[in-house]
Amino acid sequence: MDEKTSEVVLLGSWVSSYCTRIELALKLKGIPYKFVEEDLKNKSDLLLQNNPVHKKIPVLLHKGKPICESLIILEYIDEVWSHSPKLLPEDPYQRAKISPGIYPILLSKGEERKKAIEEMDEMMKVFEEGVKEGLDGQFPLYKGQTLGFLDIVVGAGSCNYEAFHEACNIEVTNPQKSPKFFEWVNSMKEHPLMKQTLPPHDKLVSKIKDFIP
């Protein structure tokens, strides 16, 4: 490991979309880093020392100093390595931080899961309405352009929707009910960095099946 790589260390897990966010940002900025895979059932001393309160991933170590929470880490990366491409828009109004949550669906069963899926569909509608009002009806990623903050925050998890559908043996999210959202997600899936960084489909399906009740 060279000196530049040792300056930036990411404590995380391949299955975590929160960690995928950070990897996407580091790759997009061209920042060398070392990835340390954490066993979340047997957390390392390094993780416990650097996030002693919450004991969660991801944790970014920059020159030995820990930064925790994925959104805070993304902002830190954009400020410290301020060269292009920029992750955050200059206009604070456009710094949306919306990430539809899928875990209530995975952790539920029967009628409870059905209700969670309905709530997810409603959240997607709210998201699309927010884009119409706040971003002039245009989703952030256009073909051929670089990923931005919102692409990374949402895409790191949402681009895996087919794996969630297969693992749960049910349509967790409905592309027909939110066509604009999924048009955006599918365009993000084709981005080279997304293809390079997202976890393998079959491996993720197997991991999700272990996770759900």
C-alpha cells in the first residue's frame, strides 16, 4: 500500500449501500484509498476505536482522523478534495438528501410488508413531485454526464432494486408506478462507476435472503 492510499482508509462492508456511496465518491474524485472489510458480527478494534459511540460503518479515516455517517463523509470529501467533479451543487436549495428506505420492507412479513411496500410507493411519488418542483422536472443524471451527490446517495441503494425483488420474491418497488424515478435509476446503473462499484447481483441476493426474516 503506497503512502497516498494509506492516507485514506474506508471501514465498511461490500453489502452496505452507505459504504457504496463513499466508494463511488472516492472513485469519482480519483482519490486513492484502502477498503477494510468489516465483519459486523465481530467488529474490529479499529472500527470500535474510531466510532466508539455508534459502532457503525462507514467510517472514513483521513490521515488517521475518523469521519462518520455517509452524508457527512460525502460532504467532507467534496470540501477537502474540492477539485472537479463537484458532488454538491453550489445552490444550497438543490442539495437534496433523499434516500428512499427499503429496510422496513425487508424486516416485515405478510400484511406488515404489504403496508411497507405501499408506503414505499407513496415515498416514490413524493420524491418525483419534489424533483418536479425543485429540479425543474429533471432528474439529476443525464446520459454521458458525471454522477452527482443525489445520484450517489440514491443510486447506491436503488440501483440494486432487482436484487431486492428477487430475494423477497415480490416486487418491492413498482417501476410502473414511478416511471421517471426508475428511468433515472436505470440510467445510473449504466454508468461505468456504478457497474464497477455495485455489489454482484447474485451475491447480493444471497446476502439479502440471509437478512430477511
